[in-house]
Amino acid sequence: MAPNALTAVRRIRWPARQHGCHVRYFTNWWQKWVDGKNPDNPKNALVSRLLRQEFIDPYKIPRDELEDFRRQYLFRYEYPEWEAGDNKSTADMESEEYKQDAWERLRRKKGHIMERWKGLYALQAPRKIETQTEEKDAE
């Protein structure tokens, strides 16, 4: 078979590859699991969001460390440090103030781990694209 005929057959069989590599239009399972989307878990999504606020990339954290950290957060979320005389109910558990209080208690207890993660698994800042006007301003 001539080389031109062979390439023509390949173009017909694999049209997705004629412009280079195959493109995937979805994220992988790891990103969905970390973000709490698959399976649907709002508390895991909350932990990922809070880690990003601390400039830690949750995608880079090893699975066992992330799972342990989530467990620690859930422990502080489900069993708050209430005093005996406090009149707090479980209805307060869905408020942002309650979630932030659980995060602050976790930060006090496990802050050394978060500081290590900031060095190892830092969240990459988006690149700034320089324009011509910025170059003129710099001169």
C-alpha cells in the first residue's frame, strides 16, 4: 500500500487525532473527589475551599494526609468545644460562623501541618500577562 493511501485510511478511521493529540473535556476523578463532587460531599468541598483560602493546593496533597485532615475537621465540626453553660443548639451548625469556628480550632491544633503544606503544596498564583501599556508604565 502506498504511503499516501495509508495516511488517507488513518484520517478516515481516527478523525479526532488528525489535528494532534486527543482532547478530554472533563477533569479526572481525583479532582472531583478532592472537590467533594463525586461522591457528593459538601463538607469535603468546604475543606478544599478553606485550604485554597490558605494558599494550599488540595490536588497536590497525598490522599492519606488529606483524608486524615478532613477527618480532623469533621471531628471539630461535629463535636464543638462548648462550655457546660452554653445554650447552643445543633441548628447553629449550618452557619458560616460555626464552620469558621471549627476551622479556627483545627488551625490551632494542626497549624504545623498546614505550614508544612504551604511550603510543599503551595497554590500556584495565576500568571500575569504583561501588556504593552504596563511595559510603557515601567519605563
